[in-house]
Amino acid sequence: MSVIESVDEATRRTLDRYGFDEQQFTVLRSRVCGGSLSPESNVVRGRVEAPAAADITLLPEPGEDGYDEARAAGIEALRAGLVASAVLNGGMATRFGGVVKGVVEAVDGKSFLELKLAQTGELARLLETSVPTAVMNSFATDRATREFLSSRVANEPLYFSQYVSLRLERDCSLFHTRDGGVSLYSPGHGDFLAAFRHSGTLEQLRSRGVRYVMVSNVDNVPARLEPAVLGSHIGAGRPLTIEVSANTGEVGGAPALVDGRMQILESMRFPPGFDHSSLPATNVNTMTFDIGALDRDFDLTWLFVEKSVEERKAVQLEHLYHEATAFLPTTYLQVPIEGPRRRFLPVKTPADLEAARAELRDLIARPPLD
């Protein structure tokens, strides 16, 4: 009996609607069973070294060399209708107590998604242009997001969805919840690379003349379309720019050299004992792509991740979209994470939101073309 045939009808409908790939799941599950997909397999193969500081490009500040040129190039691209925004609004909606984070009130009655859409809309209004936004939902966030925004915004974004899969036990059997059902999850924001293309969203934007798309997390409100950032991407002449910050000691994803080639590695992919303090920068997960570079397949690494579900350990197999840096020539653009021009202030929990609300209010008030 196939997995699809073994689940209840409601689960089957969800799996079908959100693109469950049973063939791929079977292959990955067999790798867990055989041990080739495990915590040990997460570690990247090859020689891993810290890049030089010179491998990181600094975003120029106002008044510095290159700023005016980058800003002008970004404004020109925006006015020409060449730019779109994409917001990652997927995942499992768990860290806010099961409430979909994107529709949670962030500041002064406005949700995270409303703020992201309003920032882009105001920029488009000032430049007398059109800047479309696409939102990637998951099976856990799709319905609530659509219902919420349908009554709150005049112009709804384009929607597409990431995929769905089934959690496993460590012995590779299906993970079942207390009520006896299987446990569904979304397998990471690596889904963006395939879902953006296969949903038709890529082609829909390209047909409107879009050449560049900035992708950011819904909970990182300061990551907005900024002309100088866009112009820096265009000026670098590479199909991908990923934003990073100076390494402040936080262990997370970061640019590293793997056999001499730069790419972003998640923390679990570094060799045991690697000195993270030697890394000059940390990934903040905002990326700008030439849209044509997304019209291809990416053979992303599947990672073995354990999550606590109902106070038990469950296995999830995930992939991450910043691994596109291993396939595309990339600019690593260091952006500010402090002060009025900061571009990184993630909000993962209600406590984070409470602590960040005053600063978020100030950052949102900053004029789009400042």
C-alpha cells in the first residue's frame, strides 16, 4: 500500500493540493532507513575555510563612493518595472502558538504581511511604477493568509505555495501524533526555488517585464526593496546577491569556502569543531535574483533535522534556498543590522516582537527613498 493510500481522506487532499511527491519521499525515506541521510550526512564534504574579508562586498552608505550610482541604478530599474518582491510566508506557524505569523499584528494594528506589502506599494507610488509582490505560503498558512488579506488590502499579491511532506521516526517509520494521524510539515524554504518556477509565478512576473526579484522572510520587516541594494546587485553583474551581516558571534548560516568556492553553509553543515569566529559574515537570508537564473532545477542538499513534536523527537527532511549560492555566481553584500538603515530584525517569537516593536515602528517610518 502506498503512503497516499494509507492516510485518511482529509490528509490525502492536503497532500495532493500541496504537491506531495511520493516518489521523492520514498527515496528520501529509504536513505534514512539505510543511514545515508542522517545528522552526519548534513556535514558538507570537502575542505571548508573562512573567506577573506575582501570576499564580502560592503553596501555603500549615503555619502560614500558608489552609493549615488547604486541608488540611481536601483531607481531606474524600479521605474522601468523590472523589479518584484517575493515574501516567504510558509513554514508551520508554530512559534506564535499556532497562529500564522504573517497575519499577526506587528505594529499599530498592521500585520507583518500588511507592512511588507505597504512598503512596496509606497515605493511604487512614489516612483509612479508597478512593483508586484508574490507570497509563498504553506499548507499551514495558505488559507488564513488569503482570507486575511482579501479583506485588508486593495491589491492582493500573487500567491504560490511550497510543498508538504510527512515526518518520520528515527527508525524511518511514519511519525504519528497522539490522535493516530500522520504528521505533516513543510520541507524548508528551499521549496521556493522549485515552487516559484513550477507554479507559473516566475513566468507570470517575467511576462510583465520583471528581471529582478528580491526574496525576504515575512518576519524581517526592514528587509524592503531599497534602491541602493538593488543597484548594487545590478552593478555587480552576477545573477544572485545574498545579504549578510558582520559576524557578531552568533552561530548560524554563513558564507564559507568549500574547496575554494564561496557558498552559504547552514550551521549544521560545518565540520565538527570548525571555528565559527573566523567567519567574517553571517547570512541574513534576504536574496536578490536575476529572475532568469531561477528558470532551472537546483539539486539542493536534503538535511536531516529533528524537531520536538508533542514532546517527542520527529525527523524532518529539509532543504534551504540559500544553497543556490553553490550553483550561481553570487555577490555577498554586507548590509547594516543596526541603526536607522538596518535591514535585519527578525521576529521569531511573541517575546521577540514585544522587544522589537518600538524599533520596528521607527524603521517602518523611514521614507522608502531615504
